[in-house]
Amino acid sequence: MSDKGEVRSDIEIARAARTLPVGEIGAKLDIPSEHLFPFGHDKAKIGFDYLDSLADRPDGKLILVTAITPTPAGEGKTTTTVGLGDGLNRIGKRTAICLREPSLGPCFGIKGGAAGGGYAQVVPMESINLHFTGDVHAIGAAHNLLSAMVDNHIHWGNALGIDARRATWGRVVDMNDRALRNVSIALGGVGNGYPRQSGFDITVASEVMAIFCLAEGLSDLERRLGNIVVGQTREREARYSRELEADGAMTVLLKDALMPNLVQTLENNPAFIHGGPFANIAHGCNSVMATRAGLKLADYVVTEAGFGADLGAEKFFDIKCRKAGLRPDAAVVVATIRALKMHGGVAIGDLGSENVDAVRAGLANLGRHLDNIARFGVPAVVGINRFTADTDAELDAVREYCEARGAVAIECTHWANGSAGTEELAKKVVEVVDSGAADFNPLYPDDMGLWEKIETIAKNIYGAAEVTAPATVRTQIAKFEADGFGHYPVCMAKTQYSFSTDPNAKGAPSGHSIPVREVRLSSGAEFLVAICGDMMTMPGLPRVPAANSIRLNPAGEVEGLF
């Protein structure tokens, strides 16, 4: 029940929003209208020339919003990011938020939209969750152009000697489709190419998406695209995108997409939404371009990283901040009483009943995440995203636990009350940020070996006792190091539902084994992907996908998108 009146769905709230023309949102950050490239009246891209002109400005303060390990009960990380941004603006702080672009896969699958919720949303909600400004489509097109050029090169004589059996660059589509994980291609005769087994990833898992989000400009984008390894020769010599002369055309396809997108919150505060890699199979952060723009244009920037802090925050710190030279000033860890009770052993159907003991048991999960963030030298505040069924006794248990650890837990009601529900959290975050307590450092140095980096993450962040891998994986890692890639950071692809690789192991499991099934070199993104357990880079739809409920009503409005 909202304090603002009747219960309404997220999409109904968003549809009723009084949005400002995007030029007025840009004016709040002093962006001249001539440097905005509008998509309709409520969203726009920001031009490169203007972004380049900001280089000498000092940076604002950077705040990361992360969360405990996700459960079906929900945590509300994006909602809290929006609510905190609105709360900071409410107390007079010039603030922008930076979010990822949603993928169509989850929107039509199980997770739903990713534009926040209740009275803490970014708008236009339907557009953001569907095609938006076409960035994800451009990334898919650039990826698949390279796929076509690899096969075309092999077909027309194969001057680079690419071994068709070792052509590693597959294809992508922005939809959950398990039937495309493993496919046979080039069937039907000589004119259709060399038959082989290949497969699709979801677009947000593409290395092109990772490159897009880590690139610092068009020239850096083209350099990184040229460094993509597309396959090997029979002698196992790597072949690159630039050798196919694909990097230029790929950059052309991504040129407009690389400009950051500007939209607004329900309270008409500026929001950058740009890039959208998942954190369970990719690095889970919005683009460096958008984050840097925010830091130059606002005094405070609130951003998020996907899923729990063991995935999103670790990759934000160890990959994005390392590569972009960012130094975060504070973190907010989002928790809900419902999720804590699930981590304490309560079934989802029983979450409506008070259970303080289960909350206390589940707090081990929150504690592990707080410990992990402290390893990076970043001070953290806990934001309790309150639901109507939460009791005072349950909330007190969280506050007492955090106080005993020297942390502060603050109740937030932004879903129901917008910025008024995060005012206390905003004031505490400003206090922490302005104290200068942050002393950020990545978890591991660049010169640590790749296997040792994997072990460091698994043991220090996941609480594992060991990491295992078949001999072929260890051999492949050794070759990557011999080829000069040993200084790369590691991007772990692992279930988001547990510190282990067992999604059913709730709480804070320790002493487990992390099996690394496969390693992939992302030489353009400049990191190594370690695929753990049963993790898939192409998700499947659930038994009853969200798509079953999405439709147009008689008025031509979208329904069922949440």
C-alpha cells in the first residue's frame, strides 16, 4: 500500500508521471541543448564533442549501490539506486544516477523490467525496458557482423588460415533461448560455408557489450574491437578482428550507440542509462562513458552493479574501477527482511509471518557482503528496503547486527514514498562520502597470475576452500599467460543465487569448492572469463515466461511489463 494513495503497478505509476522535456533535464546538469540528440521528447544522447570538453573538470563523488545475494523475494537494488539519487537531490545535492540498460531476455523471461519500481523509477519505463535508443540492437549487429565476416573469410580462401574447428566467435541474440546454445551452422552444401558446431550467447554476454561499456571513446572502442580474438590457426596462433578488417565497420555500427543516454526519474532528476552486461555471466556495470559523464556533471553519482556484491561489486571494483581509474567513495548494500528470512531458511510462501530468528540466521549473508566490501577499502551503509509486512522486531534485529559490526542500517521506503523515503539514507551517505574514509584498492594486483586471481576471488569473496579445474583449463590459462594476457583481471561467471556454485546454498556457505569449467579470453575487453559450475551464457525461459502476460490493452498501452 503506498502512502501516496491506492496501490498501483509500476507501469501505472510510470505512465502517470509528469515528465519534463529532456532538454530541461539536461539543463539541470548545465548541458547545452545543442549537445543533446533527442529520441522523442523524453530521452536523448549526449554528443562526444561536449563530453570531450569536460575533461578538465574535477570529478564528483562516486557511490555504488549493491546488494545481498538475490532471492526470489527480491532486494530492490535498482529501485534503491533511483531512490537514493532522488533523496540526494532532495537534500540539495546535485546528483545523477547511472544505470544499466535492460535486456529483452529478462524482461520477457523471469526477472521482469529493470527501471526501478513504485515511486523510485526511471522513465519512460516501457521504452527503457524494450528497445530504448537501440543500443543493445547495435551491439548485437556489430557482434554478428564480425561472425559473418569470419565465416565469409573462411569461405573465400581463408588467407589467415583460421581453423574452422577453432573459430571461437559465435553469434548473439537478445533473448533467452536455450535451443540456440549449441547449433550446427553452414549446412546445405559448399555454397553455404564450412559446416561446424557453434552457438549463441545472449547479447548482454557478448564481448562487444563488455568492450562497449569499458571503452573511453570512439578510438578506444575501435582499438578494443580490433583486439577481439575470433579463432586460431591449426598451429593455435590467434587470429584477430583487425586482421579481418572488421573493426572499422563494427565501430561505425556502434558510433551513435556509444553516446550516453539521458533520461529522468519520476522526480525529474537526471539519469544516465547506458550499456547492460549481466553480472552473473559478464562484468555487470554500466558504461565508463556514462559514469565519467556523470562524475563531470554532478557532485554525486549513484551507480549500481548487478546482483549481489560478490558478483557485481567485485567486478565493479576489480574490472571497471581498475580499468577506468575510478575511485569509489562509498557503497550502499541493499537488504530486505524477506530476503534475509529466505537466507535464514524460510520458504517463500512463509515470508509474510514474523520470524526474527530467521532474520538473524540470514544476516550471515549480509555480513559476508559487508566484509567483502571492506576488503576494497570502501565504507558501506546498509539500506533496508522495507516492505509492508516487515515488523519492527525484524528491523531491529538488522539494526542491532549492523551496529555490533560498526555499520549503520537505515530503513528506506522509497518504493512507496519516493525521495522522502530515502532522505535519512541520503544524509548518512553524504556524511560517509564527505568524511574521506574511503581508501580504495582492488582485491589483487595486475601482476598476480591468472589462476591465483581466480583463487583469490573464490577464497576471499566466496568463502571457498578450493578451486578445481580440468587439466585442459589449467593448460589454457598457462597459454594465455604465455601469450601476454596474464595481467588481465578475471570476470567470474557464476550463479548469482549463492556464494557457492549451488544456487540452493543460501546464507553464507564456506569451505566449498568452486569448479571452473571453462575459461574464455576477452582480449578486446581485456579480461579473462572463468565459467564456473553449470553457468550458461545463454539463459532459457522459465516454465511460465513473463512474455505470457505482456500485451497491448484496447487503448494501445503496454500491460504486464513490470
